[in-house]
Amino acid sequence: MRKATITRETAETKINVTIDLDGSGSYDNQTGVGFFDHMLDQLSRHSLIDMTIRADGDLHIDDHHTVEDTGIAIGQALVAALGDKKGIRRYGSCLLAMDDALVRTALDLSARPFLVWNVDLPSPKIGSFDTELVREFFQALSTHGGITLHVDALHGINSHHITEAAFKSVARALREAVETDPRKADAIPSTKGML
């Protein structure tokens, strides 16, 4: 039962996230930020993690709190759904091409959060969405999900393509990392005996 629901409520946002690690990539994400919803749909579809997200944030100010707090809640939901992490593969990686963009992701569900972000987005906006929020989302996800996360954009000239490739690449790496390892389904993937 690798499922979790997290509700995060602050003076700035109210976020509800439900995930199923053993899903089929179905999604129903409504944050009030159109481009961000599109990216969350990609995260779900390509990780095969079912996601239902509802966010009510202070969008009259800007999108920052909604995007960051959604990343926090998804990270917390991953931790809850993974439990003691027995049987998972733990590591994941993906080299993903999307038109002009090529993005490489490597991650470790180590409980030691660390983000290495080598992604330059050439424009400050994608539609009305601030591109600096892409890093903010992954910082929040990494920190609250206990993920060592390295994301490198190797090529790209279009901010939409680079961002979408990053979400898809992280999704594919996450899919690999949360999968059950059939050779060690009853063991914690660490010589320490815990993660």
C-alpha cells in the first residue's frame, strides 16, 4: 500500500496531494497555475505515480508560494508512501531528449537532500510563468522528499522544451528509483540497514 495523502495549510497556501507509487501515471492536478499543472501532469505520467493535487494559493501575489509549497507537499507524500524504503531500487537516472533540449537526471532516495541544478532557462517567462520557479519546485521536492537530485541541461534553446524535458527526466528517474527490486524486495537498499 504505497500510497499517501498530505495536506499542507499555511497563511499563503492550502495544498492537498495524494499519490500512489504503484499507479499507472493517472493525474488530476489543479493548482491554478496552468503551465505548472502541465508540468505536474508530465511528472505523474512519466513516473507512473498517480497524482491528485489541489492547491489554493495566493496567486493574486504571484505563483511562488503555490509552486514551492506543492513541491514540499509532493516530497512529504513521497516520504510517507515509501515508508522504510524496503525493496526499492533507490537510484534512478534518465537522459531525455525533447526537440532541442537534452536533460540528464540522476537521483538517490537517500534521505539526504541535495540539489545540483545546472539548468539555464533562456527566457524569464513561459507564458505568464516565472522560469525561476522551476528550480524552486525541485529544491522543495528534493529537500522534503529526502532526495539527492542532480539535473543537468546539456542542450536547449527553448525554455518550454528545457523545462518539460527536466520534469520528464526527473519523472523517469523517479519511476526507476521507487520500483521494487525483485532481487532484493525484502531488504533496505543500504549497507547501513536503513535509509
